[in-house]
Amino acid sequence: SRDRSKQILTQVLLKILGRQLKKDDLDFVVHPVLAGSYQAVLTIPALEGSAFAGPPCVKKKDAEFAAAAIAIAHLKETYPAALDTSAKGKKRKANTALAKKEKATAAAKAPPISQPQRVPRAPTLNLLGPDKFVECGGWMLADENGFFPPVLTLGEMDFSFSLALQKLRPNGSPLVATTFLTEHDPSEKEVPCPADDAQRAKYTRRSLPAMGGSLKNNTRQLLNLGAQIKYCVDATSLDATLRSQGLEGGFQCVVFPFPRATMARGANPAHSRLLRDFFVSVTNDGFLLRGGFAQIVLLTAEYEEWDASGMAAEAGLTLVSRAQLPPTFYQAREMSGEVFTPATGAAEL
């Protein structure tokens, strides 16, 4: 039953770790979500900080039980040998332990070798559907006084993401929308992004393109809804490029939709460095409030390819939720201003 899930989880971890559990081996954090319900996130530091989020529940205790149940299912699938209690399983474990001992003895006699390259870790949390996207974002979650959380958005092109987010909240809710580029300059030509990857890697712009009038229309609406707009903001250096513009205070949510270090397609370690430097800046420069969320929108394939979980972990952050991006939430764009539309279910927050 659900109320025994914590007890079962303890037994499962005891077999996997091969020792009695310590107090800090299980870390439950419960967050209030919409409609008066709660969602628990369970982190297991001894298993590389693996995190598991349960479905929303009416009671806090039930939310913890639900997260524990999710963890149990994942661990049983991931560590089948450690949980095999049959006679064959016990013999196999004994042989494995002997092999490990022999391997350790041989390794001690061998000359030192270089460490292998770290393999990117896939997200461990269940991917929720697009109907949970806004709920996972937490942008509509008012506090006990009815105030909506302050939100910072980064890397905007036509500001349609910020506009879609702000339309979910009452007029005047705190939102600062930013872009890496300068304000639109009509003298800078709008050049389409080249098809050739060698040319794409060199593509750059100084100012925001007009994007057929979308930029002007969206920024006007944003300002009318009480948002602030800032230009020339580098997501990897927020103190130097945003704090220097007179912005004080922190944010409950910092959102970076579709970050890219280069327009070139294919694997590139620069993307991972961009994510890591963003996470480090948002935490170290004091822009993320205690208990706040650093959020990125990526193609699902990029989460693992760019090692998003590992980059966040280097900044002391833990993955707590994943939800598919609704295809009609906003209009994503390339740096050139050209429309970029991910396939349904191919992108997530």
C-alpha cells in the first residue's frame, strides 16, 4: 500500500547500498502546487543525487508516499541484480563481490591511468504532459498574501514567451524580460540563417530583428501588462550585465527558453558550458531566491546530449520537474528571427 512505500524504499536502498541508511540518505521536499495540492520531490544523495517527483496529492504525507513509490519503481528497474533474493541471485552477488575484490587488487598493482570522460546523465524524473507545463513552471502560484512570484526571463527574441507567461497572471505581476541583443536597429539588415553548418557557426547579430512587427507588438503588450524589458543581458554574467542596469532583488523563477551557444547544429560542448555558466551565475550572483527555480526549455534530446542535469548539479541544483512544452504556448525563434517550431512533444521545461 502507499503508506508502506517509505518502509519498502528503505529496504530497497539497504540492499542497493549494502549498509544501514543514515538520516540524510533520504531528502523529501514538499512544494505547494495549484488547486491546493502538494508535490513531493525525493532526493537520494548516495545515488548521485537522483531525484524523483511524485504526482500532486491533497495531503503532504501522501505526496511523500507518492514520490517514494516512484523511486521504488525506478530503483527496481535500475538495480535488478542488487534486489534479486533468489538462490541464483545470492550466488551471483557472491561471485560479483569476489570479482570486484580481484579487480581492486589488480588495479592497486597497475599504473595509474587517466579518468574516462564523464557520460551525460539522462533526466531521472518522469516527463509530464503539456497540460502540466504551466503548473510545473510555478508562475501562477500566489503566496499567502495573494502576490505572484517574481519571474526573470532570459534570451528572448520576439518576447513572445514572456508575453505568454505574463498573460497568465494579473496585470502588474513582477516580470523582467531580457534579451542578449540590443534594441532593434533598422540599419542592421535581417539576414536569414545559412543552411551550411560552417556558416551557421559564424552567424551573429548585434540587434534584435523586427520579425515582421512581432517584436514591436509583443514588447508593447508586455509593458502594458506591467513587465520590465532589459537589453544586452548575458545569462552567464547576470551581475555584470543585469545588476549593472540597476535591477535589485531576486526571483522565484528564472527561465531561459532554448539557450544556444552557437547556431551550428550537432553536438557541441559549448552548449553544455553555456548551461553550466547560466546555472552558476543565477545562483552565485544572487538572482535566484532561496527555494527558487532555475528553468530551461530544451528539446528533449538536448537534455541528455548537453548533460543538463550534470551542469545543474555542478551549481548545486537538483532536477525537480519536467513537462512537455505545449506547441501553442509561444513562438520560438532562431537568432536570425526566423520561426522555430519544435515537433509536438519534442521540447520540455
